[in-house]
Amino acid sequence: MENEATVPAGREASMTETNETRRYLVTGRVQGVGFRWFVEHAAVQLGLAGWVRNRADGRVEVLASGPRQKLHDLYVELKKGPRASRVDNVEVEDAAPETNLKSFRIEGTW
């Protein structure tokens, strides 16, 4: 684990909201441009739990868990990316929830 950020107070998902989990694969110029830090910041601001990591194939993989609308908001941010990036595509799929997700973290290359 390289870095871990906790969800700011008041940003936690409500216990009455149903959380969902999504896996995003981001293609383009997304490594070496601060993309993982960008994703971590966006996810923490949205109150999501999960992780982001570089993949050996040049893509960035994101696993995020939270309310459906917040996951959509993250998707919108992923399509933008940080200034130095170029996002060509964002694949999205439902994923099995990971029970140990309490915060959002940056992981090493997979």
C-alpha cells in the first residue's frame, strides 16, 4: 500500500444508501501524469472507498464502492483526468464488493 486517504467527516455514505461496487479500466496517457493521485482526491471528495493502481498493460484500474450517483460522478471525473493526461476510454463493470474497503488508497502496479 503506497498511500491511503480517509474519507472526510460528513462525506461517508449514509447507512440507508445502498452501496454498489464498480471496476473502471482507464485507457490513454494515464500513467506518469498524476492520474492515481487525481483519482484518489476525487474519490475521497465523493466519499467513496476503494483503490486505484497502474496496470502493467499501461491502463489504470480503479475499484470504487459507494452510492450509485457518487460512482457516476467518479466516472465523469475519470473521463476528464488530470491536465497532463489523455483519456481515450473508460470501461466500467459491476464488481464484487471487497469487505475490507474502509477508505480510498493508491496501490502499486499490478
